[in-house]
Amino acid sequence: ANDVRLPALRLDKSSAFYKKIKSVDTWFWPHDGHKIKNEEASQFYRHSDGVFSCRVKLTQELYLKKKTEINNVDLILYMRKINGKYLLYNAATNG
């Protein structure tokens, strides 16, 4: 249950953001299961040709042994087009 894949989200492996998240080991807690709810994408902005950002909100429920941890996620994601594909190259918390 701890291996979560986001197939629609591709990362720009040349970005500083990618290098930073590769070194962070606190993103995923050991858990028995999870559920993503209330997904919402809004505030799409085109910054230049092939570069845009959008706001992503969701609720993540992590099922731990004796409790459920609720995380409300609110991020601004930054994408750029490389070789015909949009890749995530940065993210920031919103609020």
C-alpha cells in the first residue's frame, strides 16, 4: 500500500525541484492504504510558450493502523513542455 504511482504526472528530471524531492524521504508514511478525494484543478495560467501553472487541491486520507490521517493539499504546480510532453518542474504550497 505504500507504493503510490502517479502515471499522469511526469517530472522534469533536469530540474532542481526533481533533485530536491528525490532526496526527501518524508513524503510517504508507512500506511495500510489511502484514498484521494475532492480533486480540483483551477487557476490555469500561461506564463510563456510551453510554460504554465495551475492550482491543485485534494484531500488525502492515509489509513494507519489505528487511525486515519487527513491531509488537505493545496499546491501550485509549474509545468513546462519538453520534447512534446508537459513535465512538472516546480511546486509551491498555496496559502
